[in-house]
Amino acid sequence: MSSHLPRGPHKFPALLELGVNALIKDYPVHWLKRDVRGLAERLRDRQSVNIDSERRTSIEYSARDVLAYIVSRFPSTFGAVTTALQHVWLDDAQFAPKQVLDFGAGTGAGTLSVLSRLFPQSFWIDHDDRGDVVDFNGFSKVPPEHIPRLVQIEPNKHMQSAARFFASFLRFPDSMMPLQSTSLSGAVGSAIAPSDLSICSYVLNELSSQDEVKSVISDVLGNTTKYAVFIEPGTPGGFSSIRQLRDDPSFRAMGFVAVAPCPRSQLTCPMGSGSWCHFSTRLERPMVQRRFKEDFSRSLEDERLSFVVMKKEISLTEDALDVPRILGPPLKRSGHVVLDLCHPKGGIQRQIFSRSSVEDGAYRYARKSKWGDPMPFFFPVSSVPSKLEVDRARSEAEVDEEPESH
Ligand SMILES: C[S@@+](CC[C@H](N)C(=O)[O-])C[C@H]1O[C@@H](n2cnc3c(N)ncnc32)[C@H](O)[C@@H]1O
């Protein structure tokens, strides 16, 4: 395993953008812009309310909030899920899920992201010579037996109906329509078999208490037979839920180990207090998002995420992917690259890959590396972890794309 993760920026599928436009077409633009601003403020305020605070309530979405979510957040959460899911297929390139659980599905970002990976051709649109949309097949021509069963757990009826709208818009055959329920133990709960791929994106940070967070995590893991992917905003609050679940011995006792972005034998997260493990994914902003979110002129957006891929029943001797992961943007300088690495056994280490001191392949790999990539070339470290904390204040623009000067 020596490959870099696919490079961005991610594109929101044009067919989904067509669906978003169809959904909002009768809604006054100025109302929607106001609702987008209101929702953004509520989500921003949430970052400053600690999960143990009595002021904390769960975030509720009205019908109008759901439209605001669709034009402003849905393309970004879709991109974040797509980024996190790359790590599932990096772990097992042949993985073909039989059943996908999208827990706290909202408008279906998790479900749709999996489908766009498995059936990219179903998201294509035919255009005429002038660039106008002629037609699309969606899923009408995909044999249903090739498609995983889809389960969406979502308590909010407006979110549920938006997810159904997208499924119909993409021409899901009846047999493919997601099974929707308000909870795993809800009306149809007893009929839901465990899934081999579960996704829980942007849910934990919107719950009202630690107990609720723990219960959602248990529900998701308890209904997963292989991979469970949790994604949260890349903030201290978002990371704290991710860390809580990856380090909790009770979840390990259920047979789960974190396999990404962490090296798998790193049983306890080595990130120091005051730092938070997060990643950045670059997204092409679809026109609909640019119209309704601030700053029309910006064509790209950097979405920060904290995430973990938990895998069930792996043995720790299975070491194919047990290589360091790159934390923070690589610092690329003339003749050398500085990487902060989360090591399988050695905590977080800063290592310098210079043209003169490491083998060619390692230097070239480091040169092309990016935040979140595995690092198969590294120097073994002693068992004493460095106290180094990743310096988040570095200018990312400066470090990410600096060209090599000769
Ligand atoms: C921010 S939205 C995320 C939607 C979607 N997963 C995404 O990534 O775009 C959070 C969703 O979690 C749902 N939710 C809240 N509490 C939940 C619970 N206890 N069980 C399942 N879903 C819940 C909300 O109704 C909302 O749709």
C-alpha cells in the first residue's frame, strides 16, 4: 500500500445539483438566503456550547431549515462523507457493501455518496450541443440485485421526505428505495438486519448530551458487521466525540478497532490536549451553493472534518495498513518536506524527508503527500512518544501548495 489518496477537489454530482434546483424552484430566493444565514448562525453558535452544558439542546430542523440545509450544507457534507469513505476502500479495495446504514441520514448525503462511488455512471447527465440537459438515466437501468440494501434512520420527517425526493429524482426503482425509519428500535427496528457499512455523519455534535452521543454510537456499532464511519465537523467539539468513541474500551470490547485516519495499532489517540485531529477536504462549490451561501465569487470551499473508520473483527497482526498517517498540511520547502506523523506505536512525531538524506522514493512520496495520506516510508521511532503537538497555526495556504524551487 503506497498510494496517495485521490486528490480533490471533490465535485458535487451535477445530477444532484439538478435535483436541488428542482426541489427549491418554488421557494422565494430572498427567504431561502435568510434561512441559510439563520441556520449558519445556529450551527456556529453550537460550536461554543459544551456538550455538558445545561444550555445544550439538540438541533431541530423545520421544513424551511431543511431547504436551507440542502443548498448550504448538503454539498459539503456529501464531499466530507466521500472523503472519509475513501479510507474504507483504501483498507479494502474490493469491498462491496451488501447493506448500507445511513444513521441520522438527513437528506441522504451518506447513502448518495456510497452510491456515487459504486455507480458513478448513474450520476451522469446527457447534454446537447448547447450544454443544456437532455436526459439522464439515474438508477433506472442498474439491475437492482447489484445495489446494496439501503437503510436510513432519520427522526425528522422533513429530512425524510427530502431524502425520498432525491431517491425519486435519481430514478431509484421501487426495490431500491431506502427503508426509512425514525430509529433502529422504531416501528420497523426489529426487521432491520445489521449492515456491513454504516455511516453516521454530522449527527453526534448536534445531540443534546453525552448520554445521547454514547447511545447513538452503541446503536450504530451494534448494527454494524464490518465498517462504521463517523464524521463530525473538524472542530474541538467535533473531534471530542470522535475521540471518545475511538478510545472507548466498551466499543473495543464489541470488536471494533479504528483503522483510519489512525494507524490501527494505536489503541489510544495520542493527540495532546489543546489540539484536535482534523482534516480538510477541498470541494468545488456547486452554483446553487454559491448563490445561497455567502461569497458568490468563491468557487472552492475547504470543509474541515474529524472522522474515524471503525472496523469490526480485525486482528492486530493484520498489519497491511499499519503505517503512519500525515497530520496537518505537509510543510514543503526547497529540498525537504516536514511531516507530522501519527505513528502506529510512537505517538505523534515530526520527521524531515530531505532530498539528501532519504531514498528517492521516500522523498518523492513526501513531496506529493497531502494531509491525511498514509506514509509508507518512515523512520521507526522509539517507544517514547514525542511531546510534540501539531502546530495548527501554520499558514495552510503557504504550506500546502508551495512549489519546489531548484
Ligand atoms: C446535520 S444533519 C446530518 C445529515 C446527514 N447525515 C449529512 O451528513 O448531511 C443531523 C441529522 O441527525 C438527525 N438526528 C438527530 N438526532 C438523531 C437521533 N437520535 N437518531 C438519528 N438521527 C438523529 C437529525 O434529524 C438530522 O437530520
